[in-house]
Amino acid sequence: MGMACFCVGVMPPLVFRLPVRFLLTLPLGLALGLGVGRGDPARAQVLLHLPLPNGELMRAQGLQLATDALRLAQFGQTEEALRRLQLAVAMVPNSSELLYVLGNVYLELGNSDQAVQVLQRARALAPQDGDVLYSLGAAYLRQGSYFAAAEALERAVTLQPDNPNAHFQLGNAYLMLDQWDPARQEYEKTLELDPAYWPAMNNLGLVDYEQGDLEAAIKRWERTLEINDAVAEPYLALATALYVRGDTQRAEELAAKAVRLDPSYARLEVLRENLWREKLLQDVQVLLRTQAVAKALQQAAVDQFNRQMGLAAE
């Protein structure tokens, strides 16, 4: 998801990783053969020719498939990565690491239901794995299961108290449950850990606005744009607050800039996906109907058409 301040577009990208501990579970000969160990190449070749128990061979093949899948995912070939990971999990069904990676691929593809199922299996195998709990919480958020998301993410931040992403997503879960003060605390903790984490500052503005503190929300969104002025959401949120305050000219200018940056932000369903709550959603609708925003949307459509024609001509 520009970064939407939820977990769809704004959430920091999910990281495909094959943990070090994952490789440490391989027999030494297999690790060398997969290119992850060090030592004499001739020795590695001899070890790979030793007879292997069938279970170890299946595990080695599954790990190799997972490694190949990660490379494919890094180059954007997510569908092919998914197929290889599904096969790897079939070969090594009790690997929490493989399930973790597969669940994250499902998340990248927008299949939150499958992601939840797979990550629940990973959690059952590794209940103290903070990475698994974080991804499971993110999957619950995308699914709309906010109580379950909060439970998983509360556990994740307990295990990883210095992980700003986990605190941010927990704040999102609380926001969707209208638990304003806990949400505020998690966003502030996120910024304490990473002062440049603009989605947390943006979402503090969402909390302020829903609690009726218009001036605080304006300051939050102005600060957000100081951190990152290349994303649409804080422009539109700030424009809405300014419009309500009566600063209509500046509001319309900022709203027009927002929809030029990302025309999808003119759609209420996109704003809901980015955790805009009822008060802000109600107020933005008047602004989106103004002539300035309509003109900006028309220009954005023309620009997009021209870009497509230019690409086609090439």
C-alpha cells in the first residue's frame, strides 16, 4: 500500500528473510552444499555424497526451494516465489521459518486469510518468535480482526520492545478499536525508537482529530510533512483540518496537491483502508467535492494517460 498509515500500503514492507537459525539447523554437509557454510570445497563435495536419511534430504531440498523463492521475491516474481514456498512447506511441514516466509508472501499478495492460516501454524510451532507474532498481527489487521491483531502484537512488542514496526502496528490495532490513549502511546513509542517514522506521526494526527483536538492534529500533519513531503495522505488530512478551521484557500491547494500525488486518495474506501475514522471521513467529503480537487483529479488523469501513451510509444 504510497504508504498508507495502516498495514496495507504504509506499513513498512515485509521483509523476506531466511533466518540464521534456519540455516544452523542443517547438517554441516548440507549447509556447505547450499553455499552457506565455510570450509574446504573438496570436503563439502565429499560430505554431499554421503548417504542421507530421506527426511534430511527432503529438508535440504525444501530449504533450497525456499532460498530460490526468496531470490525470486526480491526481484518481484512473487507468484513464482509462492509456488516454490508452497512446495517447500509441503516437504518440510513443521518448519516455523518456512511457514513464516510463506505467510509473508501471502501478505504481499494481499491474501490475508491464507496468511493468517499459515502464520497461525508458525505460531503454534514457535510461540515465542516475535517475527512470527508481528507478521500474524499484521495479517489480522488486514483481515479486519482487530482484537486478534492487538493480542498478537501485544505479545510481539513484549518479545521485541525495540521494534518500532511492532509498536506502530499495535497502535493501528488500538486505533481501529477506538482505544485512543493506548494507540497514542504506541505511536509515541514508535517515534521514540525512530523519530523519522512519519506514519506514526501521521496517525497521531488521526487520533487527535477523532478526539476533537483540531489544532493538535494540524501540528501533527505539518510535522509529518516536514519528515516526508512526498506522500499524499498527510496533505489531504491537513487540508481537511484547515478546511474545517476555515482556511479554505490553503486547504483546497493542499487537497489538490494530495490527489495529484495519488488520485486514489479521493476515494473513501482507500481512506478507510488507511485507518481514517468517522469524523475525518465525514469532513473530508466536502473538501473532495470542491472545484479545485475536481480539476486536480482531471489533470492527474490526463497526466497518467500521457505517461501511458509515452510508454506505449517507446
